[in-house]
Amino acid sequence: MALGLLLRHVLRRKYRLLFTSAAQRHHTGFTRWLIRKQDALIATSPQAASYLERPATVILHGVDTTIFHPTTDKSALRRELGLDPDAVLIGCFGRVRAQKGVDLLVEAALRLFPRAPAPR
């Protein structure tokens, strides 16, 4: 955002600036100032839009459920992937960010594994 503003105002580029927010948290003062300078805002959910100080167009993340859906046979999928059919599986999907609490998942795993080495 800052680079776009610099290019637009200092170098007189005719850029239109768009900010996309998925964050469901309050932004810092500098980030709020940058957001106010954008030409348009997109939020990935109504919740994310509620943290912005001005209206945003909400465009939900889309998932093609004809491709991505729970399997009907979890045992067969585990065999296909070479996974122990009885193992407890732990995972994190998406970007690793402090706000998502991934550190708590890692801390829990570090405590759990010495007592129950089966999870992978």
C-alpha cells in the first residue's frame, strides 16, 4: 500500500489502489491511514469488513466443492497416501500467522508427542 501511494503521489503515476483484507483484527494506526488512502476495499468476509473504517465490497473465498470435499472412504485415502489408518493426524492449512495461534498448536504437539508418540 505504501509503495502504491509513493508511486502515485511522488512519481505522479495514475494508479488506482485496492486493498484486500482477510484480517479479523483491529489494524494499527499506520495501516488504518494507508487503508483510508486506497481507492477501493475488498474484504473476504463480513467479519473482516467489520474491522475496516469504511465500506468494503465483500467477496467470499470460493471453494469448488465438486473438487474439494471430504472423502467418502477415509481408510482408502489413508492407504493411498501411505498413512497409518489408526494414527491421529494433526495439520494446519493456510498461511502460518501469529494471529491464527499456530504457536499454540506447536506447543501442544511438543507436550503431547512424548506421551503419545502416535500422532504425526
